[in-house]
Amino acid sequence: MTGTETEDDTVGEPVIAMRGVTAELGSRPVLRGIDLTVRSGEVVALLGANGSGKSTAVRSIIGQVPVSGGTIELFGTPRRGFRDWARVGYVPQRTTAAGGVPATVTEIVSSGRLARTRFGVFRKADRAAVQRALELVGMADRAKDSVTALSGGQHQRVLIARALVAEPQLLIMDEPMAGVDLASQEVLARTLREQVAAGTTVLLVLHELGPLEPLIDRAVVLRDGCVLHDGPPPRAVGQHALPGHDHVHPHAPAGAEPIRTGLLS
Amino acid sequence: MDLLNYAFMQRALIAAVLVGITAPAIGIYLVQRRQPLMGDGIGHVAMTGVGLGFLLNASPVWMATAVSALGSVLMELIRWYGKTRGDIALAMLFYGGMAGGVMFVNIAPGGSNANLMSYLFGSLSTVAPSDVTAIMILAAFVVAVTLGLRRQLFAVSQDEEFARVTGLPVRALNLLTAVTAAVTVTVAMRVVGLILVSALMVVPVAAAQQLTRSFAATFAIAVAIGVTVSIGGTVTSFYQDVPPGATIVLLTIGAFVVLTALATPLARRRARAAAAAQPAGDPAECSIPVTRGAGDEVGV
């Protein structure tokens, strides 16, 4: 709950401010007094093992998890009274790939633009924004394809385009690199770099720093619902320095060997 | 087309066309939300409304609309709050609705279950002029909601959590979906019947999906299938003297089977076209990095 405050003079107003936030899932405490401040222009990674509460923390910020104590502010407004959702872009952890009805890449990305439209009426500028978001993630050529025909990495790129299409000032991403192929990882890192360069504030939930490491200003490590570390990204310490950690891929079938041949040989 | 000389058939055909449009139009959102059986549940609840209509000597169509709208709101509330006991609560609502209908019709003066039968399975000859007026008003509401709010309903049905972060009034839209589904049930009640109405909400959508890649195309084709089978079933019912609801549903399932059979070669041709376009495809997909990092060891 303590941790070193890295007050940088170049970063601005708090965009996310969590103070003493507690939350339970059922009767099990998942967050036990989280303090987290993300300032304008910062890129903050939220790290921790499975079950440490990092996804719950992010979901409490966007109001998807009821909090039992503490305060959360977004852009200086208490979250309960926050209405300016167009300023927030959210990329959920990829679980259900598609709905029960086919939908194209464009249709999915367009739904992210609703925050910027009046009564869901699309104008020329909205269509242009959809096209721009698709180009940002390199999916413009797949615009008319069904999302069910995409790979995991391409699907993730679509979800990021859906968040970017509203031109948010704060981007919240829950495990954007999970199960993403290398080509898509590079596209995602590049997209994020462009967003950060344009001044977007980013809060990322990550399992490991991985290819995004150079972008990250500050890392917050959670364990058992408490903040364990708040400061510069831990370099080659903690989880991702453990031998073998990088090679655990829960999406691979049990006992699957990492692919070393094929495209990369 | 001598059947158009009969006033009751004109009314039945108008009702059939409106059912064919509205049922798949709201059904597609229920399928997208993975709640395809919701229409079935509302149909059960609507039976109490029909029974109340008989008992209070009011219009069964409007009474069923009121009761099923109330029931659908209740179902939506149970979905929010009843996390663990939700299924049981829904089951009680469904069976209570059905039992209430049978009970009210029986204690209504001069009522018997024979009156209920035309509402359960649909009937051409009993579509009254006042029913047509009610059906037209209700169908206009359903079309206005499903087309006018298509982007919002799509977003909420696709990913409820994301829709909330977009700032959409998710609860209000969910309630509106539920009420619209309830209204559609009562639109379809006179022709298809309460027991089979859910089929016309779900099966045309499932059939259309066999051919489509986009939501918009699925919507259009599902409505086209809905209108075709509704008219086809109504006409067949007139000439062959078979129940319209059952005929329409069997035709819909027939359309599903035919489209599924057609879709297999279509999918194969699409796969071939995609494979042919591959060499010119996305270069990022096949790029070989100069150096290999730890991230390369992906066990995909």
C-alpha cells in the first residue's frame, strides 16, 4: 500500500486516482486497499500473478466491479458521477471472441464510436474515424471480414481499434498481449507507441512486461490484493526473471513444445 | 389468387407479413446475446395475459402485450439481481405464466380451453379487424426500435461490458430489448401461436447465418426468410387446411436445412479465394524477424 511515489514534473493531472480501494468477489477479498495514481501522459503497467487482483482493480476503475471501500476518481471526477466515457478507451481481456451472430470487423469497431455520436447516428467523420482506427492496427484490408475468421492476435487488434475509434485520452487495456502472435504483438506495440507519443495516458494489465517494456514509465505490482511495488518497471527481477516463465503458454495444449521451426526457421 | 377475396385471409396475410418482419428483427439480438430461448419464456408468460383478457372481457392481444411486457421486465431484473437462483426464478415465471393462462380462461364466463387453442398454435380465421390494428401498431414499434437503435442494440448484445464503458445506457437498452421481444410475441401470437413464436425469432436468424459474414446482411436475410415463410405458411394453411403456426415453423426449418446445404460449397469457394489471395496478403503476417527474442518461442 505504500511504495515509492515517482513524482515526475513532466507528467500532469491525475487521470486515475484510487485511494484505499477494497473489493470482494463473493466473500473473498480481492482488493485490500489499493492506492494507484495514473497521471496524464503516463504509461503504467499493472503486474502480478494470477489472482493478485490486477484485473479486478482495472474493472473497478471502469465500474464493472462494485467496490466496498475507498474512492476512485477519473479525470478528477468521482467515478459514480463520471459521464464523459468518450475520454476512456477500454480493451477487455479477450474471452468471448464473437457474439451469436456474425459481425464484420467494421461493425465491431463502429460500436466503439457510439461514445462520440448523438443517438448512434453516424456521420462522415465517424466513418472516417473507423477507417483510421482500422489502419492504425493494420486491419483495414480485413474490414469486411467476419471476426470469427480472424486469429487471436488479429481479434485483439480489432478490439484495440474499437477502443481507439472514440479517440480516448485514457486507454485501459486488460492483458492485451495474451495469446497474441508475434506479428500482432509488433503491431500492438507500434500502435501503443504512436498513442503514447500523441499524449494518451495508458494503464495496462500485463502478465509480463515483454515487448512493451520500453514504453512503460512505471510498474505497479500487486500481490494478494495489495500494492507490492510502485516505481520504475522491475528489470529482470520478480516473475519474468524466473527461468522458464516466458515459455508458459496456457493456450497451448498440455505438453506442447514451443514452435521453433516453421515461419521462424 | 382467390384467397385474397376473403376478408379474413387479407387480415391473416397482413398479420403474417408483420410477423415475418418483426420476429427475426428482434430475434437476431436475442441470438446475438445468446438468449435465443427468451422468446419462448415470454410466450409462456403471455398466456396469462390472454387468460386475463378473456376473464376481464378485454382484448386478449392488448392484455397479453401488457402482461408479457411486465414478465419480460421481471425476467431482465432476475437476470441482474438473481445470480444463483435466477434459473429457478425464471422457471417459476414461465410455468406460472402458463398455469395462470389456463386457469383464467377456465374461470372466465363461457370460457374453455378451446378458446386458448387458437392463441397457442395460431389460427387464420380468428384474426379480427381490431387485432390487425393492434398488430400494426405493435409491429411499427418493433421495427422502429430494432432498426432505429440498431447500433446501440448491436453494441450491447455484442459486448455488454464494453457498451457500459462506452457510456451507453445498458440497463435501459436491455429493458427495451426485453419489452420489444414481448411486444413481438403478441404480434406473432394470432398467426404463429404462443408456443411456436420463438421458432420464428431464432430459426430465420440461424438460417441466414449460414450465408453471411456481417450483422447487417444477417438481419436483412433473416427478415426476408421470415416474410417468405410466413406468407408461404399462411397460403399453404389456407389451401391444405393445416394449422398455420406449425406450417410456418416447418417451412422455416426447411429453409434452414436448404441454406445449410447451399452454404457448404459457398464456404469452400470462399476458402479457396482466400487461399489464392494469400501470397499478396498481409506481409506482417509472414515477416521473419532478423533476430530472435524470447518472445519467438510461442507455442501456438
